[in-house]
Amino acid sequence: MKKLYSNKLVIFSLVLPGLLLFFFAILAPICLSVYYGFTEYSGMGTATFIGMENYKKLMTDKAFWMSMRNSLLLAIGFICIQHPLAMITAAILDKLGGRGEGFFRCVYFIPNVISVAVIAYLWKFIYNPDFGLLNNIIKAFGGKGDINWFSTDNAIWSVLIVLIWHGFGWGMLIYYTGIKNIDPVLYEAAAIDGADQKTTFLKITLPLMKPVIQVNVTMAVISALKQMETVYLLTNGGPGNSTQFAANYLYQQAFKAFKYGYGNAIGVVFIIICLITTVVLNKIFEERDDRPAKAKRRKGAA
């Protein structure tokens, strides 16, 4: 067996299918997208090379920058609202134990199992200005209850609430798994030392969850950039591009306005932003080894 796996031809034959899949399913489409980003192309006929014109147009495209602003707002909502709540909920579920733990874990994850189309139409009924649940609750507490939740001023906040709520289950489940993987001996030692639950969470759970937080935050930022299905079904970017997101705008330009070259330019910028975001977040969460500096200070003191 060892002789077989040391044979270069055998190694190449085992690696080749994966390389071909990577090339044709990932690398080739990216290269084609980069090429079409430099062309004027409707998706049919011949593509005309126009250089950087699509990217110059993109820099002055108000709808594109509105979509980036909305993606940034969603990323902030994920990181500052959804994730802290998801982590606290995961910690409470871990302490809950028994049947209640399994029950609430399933309840929180149900929205992620339901079809996106069902979720979008459910929230459309909730937000309906005439007979929606939200306005009826406001009326029950003495308010007017005639708010148009999808007006130009309110639409983006209404969409953000849906997106933050819908993604809560995934974030909670990832944090829950991370907490479950922490050695319970550490909690037992903290309890013996007299640490309360708040101190245990801040001094043990939070530091040891750093790799999980890094993955979750990176996924949240990328998810905020590529939001489409829910936005498309709720508002399709309207009214007046006030709820436009990058992925939805790309779809509109490439497949509805038949500006395939321009849509690919948006896709290339989108990929670059995702790569930069991932690198920056990895740098932020990077473990800094300060042992050489400490050793140097000790040597100087001696």
C-alpha cells in the first residue's frame, strides 16, 4: 500500500478529479467573470471589449453605493445585535440542560429550515399596513396602527429586522457548538474558586470562543454582502433602491436589464470586497505571540 501511494501517477490520478472540479466549477467562472467585466455584453451575441468603462460607471452608480451602504448596515446589525444575542442564548441553553435545551434549540433553528419564500411572504403579511399583525398590535396598545413599513423611510429597517431574525438560528447553533466543545473541567475549577456565571462567561467562555467568533463574524459579513433571496421576495430593492443589496443589484443588472458585462463588473468588485474583508478580519482576530517580547524584557531587566 505504501508503495502504491508513493507512485506519482497514482497520486496524480487521485488528485486530478478534484483539480478539474475546482478549475471548471470555480476558477474558470471567476476568470470569465473578470473578462466579461471589461466588456459590453448583453448575455447574447458578441461581447465588445470596453476596458475599465464598467468600473468607472460603477464608481458613480448611486444604486450600487446604496446597496453597499445597506450591506454595511446589515453587517453591523449581524455583529452588534444578532451575534451577541445568539451567544448569550447559546450560553443559557448550555446551562439549561434536559429536554428544555433540545426543545428551545429546535425552536430557534426552525426559521432556517423553512423556505425563504415562505419566510418572505409571512413577513409581508406581518408588515401589511391594512391588516398586518404589527399594526394590529400597535392598535391594541392605543396607537394609530397605520404605518407603511415598506415606505422609503421605513423599508430598509423593516428588511434588516427580517434578515437579522432569519439568520439568528445559524449563529446561535454555531456558538452553541463552540460552547459545548469547551472542557467542563474549566467551569468546575472556576466554580471551586468562587467565580459567578458572569465572571465565568467573560473570563472562560468568551476567550475560548475566539476562533468560533472569528468564523461567525466572517460568515456574517460575507452573508450581509451576498443577501439576495429574502430581499428579492420582500421588496426587490424598492422603493427607489432604498433596500437594494449588492447581490440583488447584480441580478437586476445582469439578468433583467441585460447588462451582463456590467453585472460581472459588480461581481468582481463583490469578490474583491469579500477577500479584503476576510483578510482584515483574520488580521483582527490573529493570535499575537508576545512571548519573545516578554523574554526580551526579562533579559533586559536581568
